[in-house]
Amino acid sequence: MLRVENISKQYKTGDFVQKALDSVSLNLRDSEFVAILGPSGSGKTTLLNIIGGLDRYDGGDLVINGTSTRRYTDRDWDSYRNHTVGFVFQSYNLIGHQTILSNVELALTISGVGRKERRERARRALQEVGLGEHVDKLPNQLSGGQMQRVAIARALVNNPDIVLADEPTGALDSETSVQIMELLKNVAKDRLVVMVTHNPELAQEYATRIVRLQDGVIRGDSDPFELDEAQAQAPVRHRNLGRASMSLATSIALSFNNLKTKKGRTFLTSFAGSIGIIGIALILSVSTGVNRYIENIQRDTMTSYPLSIQAKSFDVGDLMATNADAADESTSKEPSKHNDGVYADDSAIKKTSNLTSSITENNLSAFKKYLDDPKNDIHRYVGSNGIQYSYDAKFSVYSKDPKGVLVSADGVDIGADHDQAATSKLTNLSTGQSLESLQSTQMSMLTGKSSNQNEKPNSFNEIMPSAKDETRISSVVHDNYKVLSGSWPKSKDQVVLVLDHNNQVPIATLYGLGLLPESDYNSMMGELNSGRKVDPKIGKIDFKTVMDHELSLVPAYDLYQKGADGNYDFVGDDGSQVSHLADAAMKLKVVGIVKPVDSAKTLPLPAGVGYTRMLTDSLIEGASKSPVVTGQEADPSHNVLNGLSFKPADAAAKAEDARKFVAGQDVSGKVKMARSLVLSKAQSDQGQGAQGQPAPEAGAGVQGTTPGAVSGFGASPAVGAGGMTEQQISDQFDAYIAHASQDDLVTIYDKFISAGTYKDNLSAFGVVGHDAPSGIKIYVDSFEAKNSVVSSIDHYNKTVKHKADKIVYTDYVGLMMNSVTTIINVITYVLIAFVGISLVVSSIMIGIITYISVLERTKEIGILRAMGASKHNVSQVFDAETGIIGLCSGLLGILVTLLLLVPGNSILHHFMGTTQVSASLPVGGAVALILLSMVLTLIGGIIPSHKAAKQDPATALRTE
């Protein structure tokens, strides 16, 4: 039962007030066909809209089955229209871009009915009005009567209690009008039908009740419904009639179908919106290509120049800074104002002093523990090549040349006495040095000490192992080298010969490996010594010859043999001993010949011989078990090479060690010592008697400074004369030592004897601990990661307790420019900011297009509201439309970008002169741009969509 109680409604236009309804009261039965008649402007449609919830009353109450609507919210009215009321309009009010089946389904969709059920109910409703065969047609494919039947089916599909018809036959001919009235008459059998009409004949024939309205007041009622006392006094209540909400999928479907009817405009709008996306996508593509190229360069650069930490090191950066400061000081010096004498330029001394004082010994054992901690933050930045530890394995390699002569891989014959300057020239000029080797050489020059004793041949280099499995070779080596013959080594006794790009190996390496005759080497040395031009004519050496050649590896510890006196003697200079050791030594097999690939970005293996980490580990293990090492470790206080104490307790101990040392020398050694003592005495006497006179020439083999002459022995001039044999000099020297004073023996100890240190001995024997690497290389893949690793090392240096434990590292890349990517990114961001302006313009344009769409679809808004759609649902429909346009703009922009990249890359390759820079749009960037396009279009459509939501449904339905 529907009760209209004293309903009033007025419209204001400026100061003019029009009363549409004036305290109208009307009780309507649950099942009757009510026709409301009256002239235009009498308030018929207003009353119908108020009953249908499309318009709001100013006063009174509308009571629906005992439920008052006085406190209804917008959501309550939406539910009321969706669940209780069905509308049939004079102009049909069908949504033109939806099929008639979709038009009928819409009310059920808003009610939340499932897809399958609503399809069945919509088809059944259309079947009942005689349109079962037309479900897939659009409204413009139907006649007027058929469209009105669709409107009736839509009104009935949700099984409403009330059907409201506003001039349902106004646009139909007489015959069709009769058909529609028959339908409404049948509908009224089990529900309330309220019809507004100007046709009294149809009303008289089909309506069961006629209400006449004039000037907003009821003037007549053919069958009034009077309530009994109980019904009239029953209290009314507020009650929600159910849920009404349109799903997002429905909103998208409505908008998508609408856009399909305007394909041309949609495409142009999407294309205009895509221009900004195209610009940003092209910039992003080029930036990605350049950054990828830079990343590759960075990775290759960082592979060639890792962060390098040596056991003894100085910072190359300090060296450069010192040189720069010296240059600045030199150029900034003002001309001297003192013209009265000669002054000394001490800049060279100061520079050398600064450098020598900057040399430090790194505690790599402690630092390795830090690096081996898996929780260490530094591992976040370490590259794919990981952290590489190098160990100073010491060994010698011997082989026989084509004539059967035993030669050493160091490039010098066993026991030969070649000119060392010429040999050094040949070796250094022919053998490439790594940066670490160069630094080691510079350090030796500064300190005057050899960096290594019994070190491995310069031509032998360890092949970079894999960071994950040290028994395998690193992918860096595989990527940058190719095998010309054979294979890579797979065991400790297998090696490869490494060639350069031109298939060449340093000539000194070939002689040292015994692949060329030793006699030719001697001839070359003679030519170099005489200053003549050398042009060695060496032909090709077959791969098979190289791979059939046998090499013998003798570890450093095997070069020390125990003598009859119980001490160990170095036999590396004894040809026969070395030959015996070489025969029994491990045989190295050349299993492959490799060279850099043409496109090699880094060369971790210089030309020469490459061996595996397995050989290094084997040498480390062998040294720890060797007799000379175990003997030295058993007595850490005495040198196993001479039996002397490493640190004599006092002068008496020194004197005793001097006697032992002299006693252990052969005749030649004693003679050299004796002549050196005579020379010392002569220099001392000459310095006292005639200062400034030249001293006598030193005897052969005597080196070092003279701490002072020995008083007794130097007094005999016969020792230095040629009349005595070496045996006589030796005997006289023995006699002197037997009666020498303690001071003289201490002088002899200081002049000739160096007991060395326990640590130096173990190092010379080749003792290396896995916890004490000789060098550490930290590989990273980018400059940014390198900077983070540097920061981690700096943090480590701040946390160590002792200053001596701080790590001095060499950052070669840090000396280069490392802000290239930052510059590229800044340029990219600036360009994107400029292009982003077009996106803003596109968003504004899409907002305007959406506003036009709102104007075009105003009636559709009214239809949706009449079926129970909320304001939010209406806003959602237009948001969906802008979202679809944004999606199309983004997809179109990405598609056009991908097409433009094809000729674009050709142009890029042409002007850059390289194919290594290729613009490419990353997938993540493409997705982000599509989302950006959608977000911007949604923002642009916010105002129009909210305007659409605020449309008055009754007004919207009247809009054409």
C-alpha cells in the first residue's frame, strides 16, 4: 500500500515560485491500474516522479507499506527505485549503445544479481513482451512499439511492487498504443500501476481508477481508497528496502560500449593523449640503452680494475696527489731573492719521503675474516665475479730446450752468469705487467728491497677462478678468451698457453719454456750487451709442438736440501741438483692454447702460461708438510739455513755466531770476507789521513757498507797482494778468527751476517696460509656499487682497534670519472620533465572530452538513476570511460614507440658509430607509463565525472 500524505512541491526560479503540488493526499492499493489525468502543468509528472523517488517533496510524507520516506537518504532512495519501482517513459529512455538484452539486464545488475540469473530473467522478460527473438539488437534497430515493450520488460524484470508509466503511448500510433495498454493492464493484475496520460479515452477503457489533478490539487478520484481507523493510525517506520550498487565491471562495460559507438573520436582522443607518453617512452628507451651500455662498460671496467688490496701497499691516489702537489709547488715558486749563493732543491727528497712513509702492510688475515662474514653488508654490492683472493705460491719451472739443455722459465740458464741488465731488459720489455706487479715494482724501487724471494716465474699467472667454485674457471675468462686448440685445464697439473690478440707470446717466455734453443738466447744476450741491433727471426711454433712439450714444476721448498751439518742449503743455483729435482718433479701438461676473443672487454690473463687455483692449493698444502718448513717450525728461534739465532741475545752470542758462520764458509767465501776486511781497513786509514782522496777499488763479490775496519787482520798487506793463493788466505783468515776479539767478531757479524727472520724464511720456503692471502680483489658491477664497497671498507677502518690493522686499498676506478650515469639520469629527468608538460595538456584535453561526454549522456545518467544507480555509480561510469581512454592512450603510445624504435635505432647507430647502444623500452617502464596515462586521465576526468554524479535524475531524463 502506497500513501501520499499532504505532499507539497514547489519550484523556484529567481524570485518566481511555482507550486507544483499543494498538499496532495492519495492512498493507492497494492494492485490497481491508476490513471492520472490533467492538463499540462497540473503536477501529474511531478507527482509521478515523487512517487518514483526521482524527485523530492518539500512537505508531507510518502509512506510505502508502512515505511516513511521522510528520513530517506540518497542510498535509501536508490534502493527504493531499484527494488520497488519500475519506470516506463514516453520516450522509452533506452541506452542506445547497449543491446536490448543489456538494457533489461541493467536493473538486475544494479541489484547485484549474478550474471547467469540476470541473463535468464532478462530473456524471460523480453519473451513475455514478445521480443524474445530480438535480444541482440540495438534500440535503434527496433520500432517505437518494440522499444516501449523493451522499456516495459526493463520495468518488470526486477519484479517491482509499483510500475510508473509517464505517457507510455504518447509517441505511438493508435494500434501500438492499444497493445501497450493491454500489456500494462495485465501487469496491473498483481501490482500497482500508476500512469500519467493526456488520453482520457485510453484511461477510461483500461484504468481501474482515474485521478484528476489540476493546479497541483486533486480535483477528482473515481475510486478513492479510504483507510480504516487501524490503518490510518498505524505508526510509520524507517526501513531500508535493500542493496543497490553497480559493479565496476558494469561501469566499464557501459563506458566501453559507449566508446565503441564513437570510434573515431575515441581514437583521436587517445592519440592526442599518447603524444606525451610517446615522448617520455622514447626518452626512457634511449636512456635505458645508454645506461645499459654504460653498465656494460662499468662491469667490464670494474672487471679490469677491481678494488685491489695487497699485503704491502701504498695508495696510487696519494702518488698522483703528491706529484700534483709537487708540480703546483714548482710552478708557484717565486724567483729567489737570494743571489748570494747556491741553494738546494729538496722537493725530490720530500716527495720520496712522503711516498716511502706512506707504504703500509695490510693485515689481510683480519680483513679476510671480515669479508668472509656472510652477514657483512659489503656482500650486497659485490658483483657477479665475487671476491678473489690471491696467494703468493712460490715455485720454479724447468724444461729442456730443443737441444736438450735444461732451462728455467725465469729466462736464465741454470748456473749461467749472463749480464743481468740485458736479461732484465728482455724480460721486462716482453712480459706484460699487471697493475699489482707494477705497484710491487715501484715499492721495491722505493724501499730498495725485493718484494719476493723464490717467486714464481713472471710468465706464469693463475687463471681467475669462479667466485662460487674455485675448481672451475671464472665466466669472465670464458667470455673473453677462446680456445684455439685443446681445452681449459681441469686439474692441478694442467696449464694453458695464453696468446695475445696476434697469436703471439713474449720471446722471453718462449725461451724460458724451452720452446726455443738456449744457444739462440745466449747469442741475443751478446748482441744486446754489445749494443748492436737485434732482429730475431723466429718462425711459427705448431700447436702440437707446444702441447707435446713437458714442463717440470719444482716448489720453492724443494730447492732447500738438508746438508751434512744439519742445515738446509739452497740448491737453486746448482745445475746438477736442479736437473735431479726437475726429473723427479711434477710434470705440467699444456692441455690448451687460448687467446682473447676479438670483442674482449677485459684481459685477466696476460700472455704466458695460465694455471688453476687447484695448483696453488696443492703448493700451499705441500709447503706446510715439507721437511724444510717442518724443521723451521720445530725451532722458530734458529735459522735452519745456517743454524744461527734469528735474534742473538748479546754481543757474546753475536761473536759465537760469527765464528760458526765463518767456519761454514768454503775457501772462496772466506777469501772474499778477508779481502773485504783489508779494503775496510784501507778505507778507514785513508779517511783519517787524507780526506777527499779516492778509496781503493773494492774486491769482487764484496757488497754493502763498511761499518769499520777490523783492527788485527787488516794490518797484513800480504792478504791483498797477488802473491798468496786463495788457500793460504783462507788459512790465515781461519787463524785470525780463532784468536779474534769479541768486538772484531761482532763487526764481522754486522758486516757479513744476516740471520734473517723466521717469517722471511717461511715466506721464502713458500708457506702460505689460506687465511693470509697476498692480495684481495673485490669485483663489482657498477661505479655506484664500487662506491658502496669503498664506504664499507672505510667503515671497517673506523671500527678496527689498532691503526696498523687499517686497510689501504687501491681504487683505480676512483681515479676516473664515476658520475657518468648520474649525468645521464639528470639529463633524462630534465627531458622527461619537459615532455611531461604535454601529458598535463593531454589530461586537460581528456577532461574536456569527458565533460562533453557527460553532456551527451545526460539522459543515460537519468536512466541509470531511475533504475537505482547511486551518484557514486554514475561517477564510476565516467571514471571508467576516462580510464579506458587513458589505457588506450598508454597502449597506443607504447605501440607507436616500439615502432619508432626500429628506424630510431638505425639512426642512433649511424650517428654514434656503434651498434652497442640500442634504445629499448623496458617492460617495467612501459607498464609504468600505461599506468601513468590512466592515472592522469582519471585525474583529468574527476571534475566532469563528479558533475555527472550531481545531475538531478528527473531533470536528466527530460534532457534531449
